[in-house]
Amino acid sequence: MKIKTFKVERWMNDYEDEAVYNLGETCIDSLTIRELLEIGGYEPDKFMSELAETRLTYSHIFGSPEFKSGVAELYENIEPHQVLPCHGATGANAMVLETLIEPTDNMISVMPTYQQHYSIPEAIGAEVRILQLTEENDYLPDIEELKKLADENTKMITVNNPNNPTGSWIPIESMKEIAEVAKSVDAYLLCDEVYRGIAEDESYMYSVTDLYEKAISVGSMSKIFSLAGLRMGWIATRDEYALNECMERRDYNTISCGVIDDKLASIALANRDKIFARNRQILNNNRAILDKWVNETPGVHYKKPVAGTTALVYYDKNIPSYELCVRLIKEKGLLFTPGSAFEMEGAVRIGYAFDSKLLKQGLNIFAEFLAEL
């Protein structure tokens, strides 16, 4: 199966190691194992000594009870048996798309979004119909356009909420309308929800699985839990057919996730309130820093992100985003992600969920670079 180059991942692979100022990072400031254990109330040395006796078998093929219960508690109406662990959200997205999409289908994907959502179905041979998100519409799906794109052969509608790279958040009433469109053609609604979970006001952030029986949520420990190194993600759905089909596919490409990854992820899930409190403070503080910088810096503009960890920032210089970002990393040691990696030109994706001092330094370097241009 031939598939297009994964632009954002290839960019990170090629240039991330050169970064002095990494504003391409999309995970909230990563935790060390020691920090995670201390948050969970464990004495690190004692825990690691006990961990050394863990037998490295396949262990729980479909995830430990602790992990599945912890994930289920992130939703209003998902039961532990409706959670399927995968190798990160990338593994979960691929599992769903490769399992449910056939060459005879058409599917609808928003743009911009994570490239898996349109390139995998395209590689399978399905017809991919793009629902373009625009700054003028706050990067929210146009429901009337969605209705025009959907028909009796539409197998799936995919969205990304909160959106990567824009940081938009689809209001629940709009998502209900999207679900109604999916229901009208009996399509699945796949929502990549890896940035979901940490609201500014500590309120519950709804999931598509709350709204529609054939909705499928994908999540992970990477972004909001600050544990990308665990490579633990999941599929959550109330649709038993989709769940069982993914289980069948999983025998071919996953079998099980790592026993140590599962154990550490379970600790994080059991202590999510403490981790979310830490990470909410980072997000709210740095989002304000980014907003102040955009408002005070000539030649840039954006739609302020309301959720997630990324923003799409436009610049007014006549230079392609890929060229601009290569020059930034080579000349300044500053890493952004070019907007072209998301099929959005004249902009860069900025990650802002890490050390505030580093964020300020990187933004100031970008302002100086734009002035030099």
C-alpha cells in the first residue's frame, strides 16, 4: 500500500534534534518517571525495586483492568470493556481507519488536521472529501457544507477536537449537528481527541461518544498527560461491531501494549486530577503569553486557541512556510512546524505547553527574524 509522506512527522524527524528552542513540541511539559511516581504517592526507589521483579510477558492482551477503568473514567458513558489499548493515538487512528474503510467507500475529513485522517483512507483507495476549516469561521466545521459532502456511500466522518494545529474547540451543539449528519447516512464519526480533557475552567470536556452510538473516540497518554514516551493510546466506542472488528485487526499489528507502559499509564490515570491541575496551569499561563505576544508583534495574527496545546500563527512575509521554518532552525535554532505540513500556507504551528521562559525566548527570536526579513 503506497502512502504519502507524513509531512509533520517527517519534518520533526528531520529537524527536531537541531532545535535549541523547540516550539514545535505539542505535548504538555513531559513528566519524568520520578515525578509521575511522586504524584501517585509512590516512593520511587521502592517502586523501581519492585518493578524490577515484573515479568516481561505479554500480560493483559487487551489492557489491564486498571488501565481500561482509568480510561473509561475520562468519559461519561464508556465502560472498561469498550476501551481498546493501542500503540499511541497514531496506532489507534490507523487501527480504526484501516479496519473500517474500504476502497468502495467515501469518507469526509476536516482540513487542517492530523494527516492520518485523510492520507490513510486515500492510500486504501477510498474517496476522501475535504471539509475545509477557515479562520473566518473560527476553524469550525461548516455544517451546511458537511451536509453537501455526505451521501449514502459515506462510511465515516473524521474530526479532530480540539483541533491540531489551530486549537479550536467545536461547541457541543455543533458537534450534535455533525453527529446528526453522520446518523443521517449511517456513518461512523471518528474524533481524534488526544488534546481533550483539560478545560480552562476545570469543567468536563464532552466526547463524541457522549453524543452518538456510532462515534469512535481516540485518545492517548501523550499530550494532556505529558507521557508521550509511554506510547499508550486507545480506542473508545459504544459501537460493538467497530470495537470487535478493531480487536480482530489488532491481532495482526499490535497483539498487546507494553506491560511497563500500561503500569505507568495506570498510575497517571488514577492521579489525573493532580496531573491535570499541573498541566492546566501551564496551558493557561502560556496561552496568555502567546496571546500577548501576537497582539504586540507587528506582522503576525491568529485566531486565539481555546483548547489543546497548539496555535496556527500567520505571518505577513512573502516566503513559503517550509523555507521560513528551515531558515529559522538553521539560522536561529528555533523550531516551528511549517503550515504547509497541514496544507495551510503562510503560517506556522506553534506549540506552547512547556517552559514559559523557553516560550518567551522563542517568540522573541521569531519577532526579530521577521523584522530582519
